[in-house]
Amino acid sequence: MATPKPILVLTTGGTIDKQYFDDLSKYQIADSTVARLLEVARVTLPVQIMEVARKDSLDLDDEDRARLVAAVRDASTDRIVVTHGTDTMTTSAAALAKVPGKTIVLLGALTPARFSESDAAFNLGMAFAAAQLASPGVYITMNGTVFPAERVTKDRERGAFVPVS
């Protein structure tokens, strides 16, 4: 049996990696929780994790997105998962759409992964499944759904990602 192709996980920060230190602190982006989430899930696929940024997505700029696009373009694998804050996920997805021939799946969390009732682990699992099965293109996995990246938006009132027509 052939060895499965590796999945590259690029981390950029966002709520998925936020940590709350004490009553006087704001949330801060801490070390990525991805490796631990994959360990707990007993993922057996070959995985490489690389940090591109450690920022809230509202703080990501064109330079950060250019680094993200370069990391995807230069990756030796064609299956890539990107952890990202939800506020500007679709902006980064649009930038990544310029990279042909790769299956790129973005995910985030509406609650930090360090919280017991976070959606982070589920969204990461969805992203891993989509990266293995979806055709080349850019996707967002949130709320139990795989969306083509160009046809989704974050609905703040509902606290969910929803399709756009």
C-alpha cells in the first residue's frame, strides 16, 4: 500500500490559538494548538506544521497574506490546511485562489481551542477530511460544512459561516 501524501498545516493565529491569561488580560495568540489537537485525535497521516503568522486575523496584512500564498505555492505537497482567524478568512482564501493545482482548506474557531466547548477540533477534522477528498481549489470548513471559499461569508449575528449566492 502506498504511503499517503502528507498534509501541510500552516498556522496564522486567530481565535483557534487564543489564550486567556487572567482577569486583567485580553485574549492573546499563544503557541498553536494544532499539534496537540492532532495528537488527541490520533491522526496517523504524515503531517508537517509550519507557522506563517501569529496574529488575530484583523491584524493580518498584505505582507502576511503574501507569505501565506508563497508558503502554499512553494509547498512540496498539494494538500494544505490553514488555520486562520474567522474575521478575514475569506480575504485570505481569495488570495490563495491564485495558487493552482492544490487543495487548500481554511478553518478557524469561534471559541479558542483551549476551551472545553470549542469548535476547533471538529473544524480541524473537517479540514483534514476535505484536504484528502476535495478537488484542487480553496475551501473553508466551519460549522460542519465544507464551503467553496468564494461562496461563503461569516454571519456575525448567527455566529456561523453561511453560503452566499
